[in-house]
Amino acid sequence: MTLLVAGVDEAGRGPLAGPVCVAAVILDPARAIDGLDDSKQLSERKREALYPLILERALGWRIEFVEAAEIDAINILQATLLGMRRAVLGLSPAATHALVDGNRVPDGLPCAATAIIDGDALEPAIMAASVLAKVARDARMRDLHLQFPQYGFDRHKGYPSALHREALRLHGPCPQHRRSFAPVRQALAAAGT
């Protein structure tokens, strides 16, 4: 049996708005991708250049979004684990083993799995997943900016920057804000809703 190892990582656990995005990638050992690293260590330009290479050269990949309402319903940790499960389940070909960035493995995976703390700095498949998740999430946040330009999602991607907190104070939350996160709850309370 061929060993098909999937790297799994997420982007967007910390933001106040938008989805958490999870990617799973099975790299092809015969088609190396130079320049992979933890997406946080790469420039936006480098991530954007790697993204199509990963899609083209990987044996399999899957990107899943868990939206703000679902995050609010089950909490950010459970939403991240759910996204990881969905991403691994959606892989074709199916993975025989998953390497998951972090200290927890989601329940219900169709294969064996190993959690690797700082895996996005250690394992190329997790690095590839981190790039796909970050680029896909950033693109989603730029799209959301077109719907809700007053928040500046294209600039801070939903993270709790000073600009975002001020926009939240001025305009209150939009449907893409995570109401279970304290700064959004506070903005709702201040608006009297």
C-alpha cells in the first residue's frame, strides 16, 4: 500500500471576523516544491506564488471554510477541528496518515493521525497546507471587504488590529463578525443589541 501522508493546518483562529480556513495537502515526493515554509514566515508575494504550485504539484488537496456562525455555535477550537476533519475527509486520493499542526488531532478522521506542535515549521506537507489555508482565507477576506468596506477586512483580514477595533466601535458588528469573541460581544453590548 502506498503511504499518502496529508499535512493539515489552519489559518484564522484569532480574527474577530470571517471564517477559519483549513487545508489538507498530500505532497508528491516526485514533484518537490522549493521555498515551502510556515506561511507566517513567508511574504504575501511568496505565498501567492507558492499557492498555484502546490495546487498543481500535490497529489491531493482540500480547502475547507468554517464560517463565523458555525464558530459561534461550537467555539473556535471545535470549529478548527471540524474543518480539519472535513478537509481530510474531502481529500482525493484519501490519506493513509495525517500530520496535523498543533497539539490535537480531530476525532473521526478516516486514517491514523499525528499531532505535531510547530509542524508548520517542520513538515513540508503541513507547510503547504498552511500556505493554502492562509492564501485562501486572505482572498475570502478581500471578498468580504467588498461587501463590508467600512471594516477594512482587506487590510487586517479580520484580526483585532487597532483599525479593526475602531471600525467595530464605530459601525458595530456585521454578519461576518464572531459574536462569541469578547471584543465583538462588547461592541454588541455598546450598540445595545
